[in-house]
Amino acid sequence: MNAERCHVCGGTDFEDRRVEYICRRNGNYLVVRDVPCEVCLRCGERYYDGAILLDIERRFKAIYEQHVKPRSVVQVPIEVYA
């Protein structure tokens, strides 16, 4: 990864972290914990390695096509702002 300059704020200080990543498509969600990324210390923008994002997409597809079971499932309430 090693971002040199943040594309959002122009900051140059980054920190390696493990974060929670939420993938969503067509009303389906997948929460992936402990995803490595670089975080801009100025604005918080996250930068992920492309290979990691491709792996998350592969897992998302496998779970929703029922080829793989997720580690756990949670029920989340949904509300529409009106």
C-alpha cells in the first residue's frame, strides 16, 4: 500500500491498522473484521491493498451463493428515514 499523499486531504502521515470493513451489494451486507489498511492520520481516509479488496469480494460472492458459510451471522434492525 504505502500511500504517499492522502487523496482527500493531502496529508502525508499514515498508520497501519486493522479495521472493520463493510461490503454491500443489492441489499446484502458482509462485515469483515481485522482488515489491514493504511489510515491517514489527518482525516481518517482508509487505503486498502487491491488484492485484499478482491479477496473480500470473492468471499462475499461465495457466502451469498452459499458455497461458504460465514463465521457468524447477526441480525440488524433496519429503519427508513421519512
